[in-house]
Amino acid sequence: MVKPVKIGGKDVESKKGGAGAGAPATVARTREFQMNKAYGQHLLKNPLIIDAIVEKAQLKSTDTVLEIGPGTGNLTMKLLESCKKVIAVEVDPRMAAELHKRVSTTPYASHLQIILGDFLKADLPYFDVCVANVPYQISSPLTFKLLAHRPVFRSAVLMFQLEFAARLAARPGDSLYCRLSVNTQLLGKVTKLMNVGKNNFLPPPKVESAVVRIQPFNPPPPINFVEWDGLVKLCFSRKNKTIAAIFKTNSVIEMLYQNYKTVCSLKGIADIGTEEDMKAKVVAILETNKFNDQRSSKLDINEFLRLLNCFHENDLHFK
């Protein structure tokens, strides 16, 4: 657990019913606490929203909960009431010290572990559920670090910028359906839970927010994610073009040809043809499997998986 850091000025106060023994504080006032813009700090202050997030996390009394960016602990205090342990990852020493001070005089002091450091660089311990008001500038890498965590956790209830949340949950044909949507939904079920207005934060952010639930698939799909992402990135480079128009470009044919040369070399195959032969091969694959006139913006996860498999059957890879 981090050691308290002395914070200049007055202590951060809490609303009525503060952090006394047996009566954990609800929402802390932070007028004297300078937010660090570099960390994207916007403290969730509305106790009704906090209660709703905890309720939607569906916590068990035996759960270990991971919280990312706890700030001064408004959400942390409610989580501690509902689970066995909270592991809070906080990059700002001032916030970590304030959280430590706030919890230390409550019955939950021994139920909190604080990891001081950058979440994206931290080694994460075991946890059952993740709950977080996410720093919006690291939304994407944070999401995929969580989804890559093993063992697989039960669920994550996360606050994101509204548009990012909408992209996570977008379905084929939606205007916001994109590479992020497909990659996330390959690895877990995404459900948008509620919108949260900017005035529920201190200081208010410039954007609206939303809460989503992500439930990782267990076991995870047996897919090489680097190669999968190579295919999806290519498809969404021009998502409203036909698949044929994307795959027949010279740069894509050259990439597939070079990867094909590597595979053939490993298999001891000498006659691999030319790049023109490769183009004809790609066209035949797309036509035979009825992808020629399809568009990435309309393909679902199963269709992307089928497309990848069609290329694999012909020793064509995307890494």
C-alpha cells in the first residue's frame, strides 16, 4: 500500500456522513484539490450515478474488484461496501495518498490495496470484476489490456467517452461500426448500460460519457489476434468500399505475396508464381466465397472469421 503523500492546502473534505468508522464517506468535495489535466482527471461526484454503476457491476461479497483511476475514492468507497477487496491502480501519488487517508479510518482499510503507477505498464494481479471511470485518453489500450488479462475475469463495467462507448457496442450497418467494434466484440460481449452527462463530474469534461459492460468470452476464441487485427485493419481502411476493391490494390497484393513467399519457403515450395498470379488467386477466393461485393461496414464477426479462414485455406496470411 502506498504511503500517504502530504498535500498542500486544506484537506479534501467529504459530504455529510464522512469517512468515520462504520460510516464510509460518499462523495468528496475537491475545490482545494487541483486536477492534473495530463491524467485526464474528472472525478465522478453524483452519488446516484455511483450507486448505479456498483449495482450494474453485480458484485459478490467474495469478489476482488480492480478499479482503475480511483481518484479520491468516491466510487471506491461504494465498491468496498459490496466486495471482499478492491485493488486500486492510481498513477497520481496525490490521489493515492488521499484515497489511503480516506479509507484508513474506516472498517474497510484492510480491504484496499493501492498500486501506484501507470495502469498500462502495471502487472495486474488476479481480479473478478473491473469497475472504472476510465481516463479517456487511454480508453483503447486500456480496453485491450483488460481483454488480454489472464485468467479471464467475469466482467468489466467501464465509463468511457460517449462516442467511444458507442463504437464499442456498434453493430454491422451502424455508422460508428469500426475496427474497434469488431476487435472488442471478437473477445467479449459488449452492452451499453447508460449515458452520463458531463455535469456529473468535477471538473466537467468537454464531452458526454457512457457506461458499458464488457464480458470476456471464456475460453477466449482460438485466434491469433495480431493476424486477425491485420485483416480487420485492412478491411476498415476503406470500410464502405467493396472487399474486392480493397483486396485488389497493389499494396495489399504485395503484402499477401510476401507473406505467401515466407509460408512457401517454410514448406519447401519453390514455384510460387508472380504477384499477378497472386492477384488472380485473391480475386478467385473472394468470388468463390461470395465476398466480392460485400462491404466491411456490413460484415459481422462470423463473416470476418470466415473471410480469414478462406485466406488461410490458401496459405495467405496478414502478418
